[in-house]
Amino acid sequence: RASLRIPGLPYPKPSHELRLESAYCTILGKQSEYTNFVFDENKEAFRETLDYIWYSSYNICVVSILNLPDDGVVKSETALPNSLFPSDHIPIMAKFQLRSNPPTHTKLEVARIHLHNAITSGVGTRMKGQVIAMKKEMLPREML
């Protein structure tokens, strides 16, 4: 995986290998238009999506989400917070259900997951960023 540098920052662009999905995007088919709506000191509107509910669809699925309020309701008192929403963020919520039969990983995928966990937890021995040795108890039984 290539390391992407952000100009002006001494570290690479943050990344991970988790396969996360947005609960709102899953149910609505697109991300919510905004979850924050305020005016700054120059009376300029800031309206962006800042809040997400991320999940892994490996063993859970989204059942429902809290409906987002209509635009007119949010703008009824200019911006947020207001008498209806005590925060400058719109409340979001999702209900999940455990999958009864989560997808199975191949032995290679299981080994890759365990190696990744060893790297991030510091259990594995590293050489130039690669795990070259790992404690036996970190491997799943079927890999031994």
C-alpha cells in the first residue's frame, strides 16, 4: 500500500483496512445532505455532513435509521441550535441486527486479519514495517 503524504504534514494520510459502511448511506442510498448547519460570525452558512454511523456489514446489518428532519424545520429559526434542536448537530441514530450467518473468510483472509491485528497491537516482530514473526497464540487454531 502506497504511503500518501499530505503537503505540510509530517505523517502519511491516515488510512485503514477496515471495510466500513455508513448506516445512512445504506438505508437512503446516499449520505445525508448535512448533519451540521450554522452561521459563522460573518453570517456565512456552514452546512456539511460531519456525523456518521460507521459499521462493518460482516456480522451486523442496518435495520432502521432515525429520519432526518425536513429542511424547513431545521431552517425555521435560521440555523442550529434552535428551540427544536439544542445542538448545532442534527441527531442521528441507527438500529442494527446481528447476522445469523455472517460470511466466512478463507484461511488466507483469516491469516491476513490476524497479521494486521499483530502489527497494530505490537505483538508481531517488525522489520521495515512488515511482520516477520508472530506469537503462535495469535493465529487461529485452523491455521496451526
